[in-house]
Amino acid sequence: MLRVFKKYRPNQVARYVKSYFRGRVFITGVGGFEFDCGRLLPPKRKDKRALNVLTEVNREIQLLAAKAV
């Protein structure tokens, strides 16, 4: 399943990734990502913007997990 986000909102992307556990997302202006085990995987195209998004979303996922405990 592919979800397209028209605006980049790290918290919204993190909630989606955490809830569906495995799949793909596309963020307009950034690119496509795959996720597995509730975490974004590094993109095939390794530009700085994509790696920053990857880091930021995975950090938000960790924060969501900490809030749940």
C-alpha cells in the first residue's frame, strides 16, 4: 500500500508508519520511502534532504513509543 503525503509533517508520517508497520510512503517534494518494523528504511536515492527526513521521522516514532509507556 502506498500513502502519499502532500505536505511533510513528521508527526503525521510517524503515526502512519507506526500504525501500519510495513509499506511505502511518498512525500511530495522529498521522495519515496519504504518502511518495515515500524521504522523508515534508508532510501535508494541518498540525498541530504531525504536522509534528514528519515532521521526526523524515525526520531518522532521513538518519541511516540516513549509516550505510550
